[in-house]
Amino acid sequence: MHGQKIELINLSVKYGNFTAVQSTNLEVKAGEFFSILGPSGCGKTTLLRTISGFIKPSKGQVLIGEKIWQILSREIVLQH
């Protein structure tokens, strides 16, 4: 099985007035390894949970391969 690239485009996640992730852009190509480093509370877990589909972004997109990863209610949908 071949991997897929992961791309974040202008991704932001807010909880009320608090911004956990702000305007983040990232591209991880298929087969690449990466790490997310930062102090406690900087949004690392929120970013990973958003990429995984557990949190809906307030703004921006998560692409897995060429498909947009979105959460609609409790279902995760890959748009073509």
C-alpha cells in the first residue's frame, strides 16, 4: 500500500474566542516522516486531532492525497 500526502491549507481551529491553531500550512509528502514540536498548550494535539478527523477545522482544509477531509456530523467524508 502506498502512502498519501497530507496537506493543510490555511488551517485554523478555534474554541470559542480561543485560537488553538492559527493559519497553518503544511505539506507532508507520501513516505516522509515528520514531527511536531512545541511547548505545552501550543496546539500540537489539536493539530493532530484535526488531521485525524476528530476535530472540525474552523477555517481551512485538510487534504489526504487529493481529497478534502471533512467532518459532517459524526461521519468523516472524503470529497472527490
